[in-house]
Amino acid sequence: MAVLNDAAEYFAALRDVLLRAQQQVYIIGWDIHSETDLVGPSGRVADALPVKLGPFLKALLRIKPDLRIDILTWDFAALYAAEREWNSARKFTAGCDGRIRFCLDGCLPLGSAQHQKIVVIDNAIAFVGGLDLTIRRWDTSEHRLDHPLRRDPHGKPYPPFHDVQCMVEGAAAAALGEIATARWIAAGCSCEPLVPVAGDHWPASVPAQARDITAGIARTEPKSETGQEVNEVARLFEASIDTANRFIYIENQFTSATEIARSLARRMVDVPALRVLIVTPKAHSSWFESQAMQGGRGGFLEPFVAAGVIDRLRVLYPTVRDAKASSAVMVHSKVMIVDDGFLRIGSANLNNRSMGADTECDLAFEAGSERHRDFIRSLRRRLIAHFCGLDEATIAAGEDDLFGLIDRHAASGASRALVPVDFEHMPALTEIVQPIADPRRPLDLQRAARRMWNGRTVLAAAGTAAALAGLALAWRYTPLRSYTDLGYVSSLISQYAQSAFAPLYAVVLFVLGGLIVFPVIVLIAATAAALGPWIGALSATAGVLTSSLVLFMIGRFMGHKRLQAILGARALRVQNRIVGRGVVAVAMIRMVPIAPFTLVNVLAGASQLRLSDFLIGTLLGMAPGIITMAALGAQIADFARHASWSNVFPLALTIVLWIAVCLAVQFLVTWLSGRRT
């Protein structure tokens, strides 16, 4: 076997092996792009075949009449459409007489992805790791600040990029061939069984780094109609962590799997000498990833802080710079080395979805001799050294104080260094995006529907409709003498409707209403009726947020224990629904209230909930009701002034619309809350 550091090494080795292929090539990936430059560090080729992957494979078929190539890639979600190649199937297969087959894997459950990255040639040699055969991956191990070959097909440069791939032959390659064909069949595509082809497939350009080493394969497969759940990836993480005694080295694109963090922290408590170094990206390129994965870093650190071992953990990102500029290196690799005896390379990230939602494939190696331990030890040193622009011997000499060596090197102003990740920045919408982007299991909308549509919620919906309809008629035909009468409240606001300060006056009413536990829904409808739907909606939004803020600060001033003594067990139930679940919990309680508006605000303040989470959750939870009640309030006011059968229908339609919008958003938030539990 051999470990290939960065895409330039991998692409060069793969090209050499493909030139040796005789009968069958399987390519399995998360993303595959026909315009990928399949070249080594020099950027040049010596075989006279095309540089780009798609044309290269077609040229390969012309000189190898017995060769077949099967390509399988994820039938990606629309969210990634802007990043993917259109018409990939046609670009790879056109003019190949069926000898290149292209399959889109769309059989996985909702929310899951085909994330394995495997290439198997003649069932004799195989590649596994974090690298897809796609654009914006190529880089050399120098990670130069600006490399002329680090461009996408449109000529746009991208930052330095790091990843690791592993090449194996023998029984491990044959086993990976079985996984490749199984994935192909599961995707609903026909395939022929792989038969090992005799001959020397190992490329002369790549020296073997280890021989006769014990290898294992760890997979994640979500439960689907075609197969049972496989969670070997998660189990192997747990098992290998439990063997650590001195040092764990990890490279990973994501750090949001809190279960793994807890396992690491427990082992560090049990073994006081154990240190952990994690190399990860500084940030993530896409908005979606930054909201979902970058936001999960804070939760990943919490177990280490709670266990009191944070001083023995370092989470760093690589950076390169010169006198004028600097850039973080994008870390896309998935590597783990435990002491000197265990090595793991594959596709699985340290995030939730790699543990159960996506398909993953990792190779693991266990040292059986001192020669194997020397190899694993040397690999760890080489990986750390290449980030710092140092040699392996320097890292070896400083291993007793490795963290200090890394820090001193970074402080020296070196052009390549490892520096601490900033965990302070938390993306605003993490609480909402993360359950969708990083689920522990495939998304189950039916389960969310069952949780929401029970007898209680059906009765509540029907009761809401009846109450709103009855209230609309009562305002016209029943002499309401309560101060909660919409017309009365609307008339108070209408007295100042022509004033430039009318919205401010409405906000003051919301604050006063919150202090006396006045029904907030009446204030929203009355504000819209008095000020019109547009100004009314904006004023109601400002009023809700201001009233919430005032009550939140009251709760924070009163504190947890004092409020518990006043309000008792009910306060505890409300608080348990809020604390620890952030934005999603607040939004859900706004739409599925378990206590009055005022009580929720005060309890939220008394809890440890962050103010930003509280306000964002309040805005998201109240917005659907405010928007539709703005229209509803105007309709009710019109009905009260000009009662007739002609305006009954618009009023009823508006009521139905309000209920539909609230229930739809309630369903979404119920589902998000279920994903988090």
C-alpha cells in the first residue's frame, strides 16, 4: 500500500494505473467531472493522451479494446446544482459504444448522499480516500499561495487544497471491488462481476510504503429499501480511540460529531498522557456548509472543556503566506492515526451524517511489526511537516513538545504554519440549517408528520379555525365588553394612525401588553387593522421583538432559581423545552405554545439561552403569524365596518390562509426539533 499526499500525487498515480488497466474500471464518487485535469505535480503528461478525465477515458478505450469503465456518482441534491457539471453522463459516454456506463445513485433515503470515493482497476488495485475526481481539488503538497495550475475550467483560481488518498493491492483491493459492485447494484444499475486480472498493476512511479499489513474496511450504509444499516465507521472510531495511549492525530474536513468528541474526551481523562491534534479548515467555502458544519464546532469542543482536558487538545488549520498575502489551506482529508499502530484513511468526516446518513468507505491499517509502526509514525510526521514547510526529522526531534514546536514555528513568521482555529464565530442560522445538512440519520418526514399530526394538534387546528371564525362574527353581533376586544384595541391605535409616531405608539402597547400578559395575537391583529397591512406588519414585528427583549431581560435579572420558586414545576417544563435547543426550540414554542407569550419570554431570559438565539427564534416563529394576521386584521376591520356577505368570503379565505401557513411552518419546525433529538 501507499499513501498519496494531495491530489497531484493521486491523479498521477491513478493515471499510471489506468494505463495498465485491461478489463474493468469502477469509479465511485460523490462528484465526478469530465474536465478534471488528471495530471501530476508538473501539470504535464508523457503518454500523449488527453489531460482531462473524460477525453482521457475515451482515448483509453480506443487503445484497449477489452476495457469497460463504469462510473457511479451521487444523484446530487438541487442545492449543489451550481457546483456540478451538467450533462455529465453524456459527456462521459458519448461515442463510446456503451463501454463507458454512467450511473446516478439516487436510491438513498431523503437527506442521504453517496459519499464513497473508490476506484477499482481489474479487481487488483484500488484507491480510497477523501478525493473525488472533480475540479477544484488539484494541488501539490507545497500548497503554494498562487499556483498557475490551480484553476477551474473557467480559469478561476481557488485556494490551496489538501487531501489524502490511499492505494492498495491484493485482498484489500478485491474487497473494495465487492463494495463497488454492491454500490452499483444498490443504485439500480446492472453490472458484471469483477474477476481479478493477472499482471503487475502497481505503478513504477509510486514506491510501496508498506507490505503485508493488516487492513480493514469500515463502511456507513443508511438503512434503505435495498439494504440494512451499516455503522462500521462510527464503531471503528470508538474502538480505535479506546486504544490510544499517547497521541491521536486527525485530519478532517468537519468537526461536528459530538459523540466522537465525547469519546476522545473520556479517553483523555482515562489516560492523562494522551494528547490530540486535529487539523481542519479555517472555514468552509459555501454558505450552507458554514452554517451547518462550522457552527457545529462549538458543540464539538464542549466535552473537552467539561472534562478539563482542553489543554491537551489542539485544533489547528494550515496557512500559507508571503510578504504581501496569506491564505488558509482547505483541508478536505479524512485521516486518523492512533499512536504508532493504527492508520485510517477514507471518505468519512467527523460529522453526524458520516456516522449514519451517508454512504462512506474507510480503509484502516493495523501495525503488525516494527516496520509497520515505523511507516505509520513516519507518515504522521510527514503530514505535519508538510503543513509547516519542515522536514520529517525536525518533527521527530520535537515530538516531546510538539504543540510548542508548532506554536513557535507559527510565531516565527514562517511562510507555512499551523495556527489555532477561531471558535468564537458562530453562524447565525446554525440551529436551523444543521439538522438538515448534518443529520445523524436519513431525514424522516413521515416521522415528523406523525409527531405533529396527532389528535391533540388536529383538535387544536380545528379549534383555532372555529375560534377565529366565531371571534370575527362576535365583533359584529356580540357586545364584547372586554379590553381584549380587537375593535377597542384597534381604535386606541387608530387615534394616532396619522401621526408619524404611530408605529412607535404601537410598539409601546406591545411592551405594556407583555408586562400585563395581554394576548399578543389581539395586539398583532389590531395593529394591522389600524395601521394597514404593511405598516401594521412592520410595527407588530418591532413590537413583538421589543416586548420579547424587555421580558427576556426581566427574566435574566430575576435569574433561574428565583423564577423557579415563583412559578414552580410549569416553569421547569417550559424551560426544558428552551434551554439547549436554541433557535429551533424558540421558534417551535412560538408556533406551538406551551405557555403564554409573556411567560415564555421571561423563562427564556432566566435560562442560559443566548439572546441572539432567542430573538432569531422569536422572529422566525412569529413571522408567519404576523404576516398573515396583518392581512387578517385588515379584513376583520373591514368586516366590522361594512358587514356583508360579499366580504365574508375574503375574511374566511384569509383565516384559512393564516392557519395553513402556521401549520406548514409548525410542521417544519416540529421536524427540525425532532431531528435534533
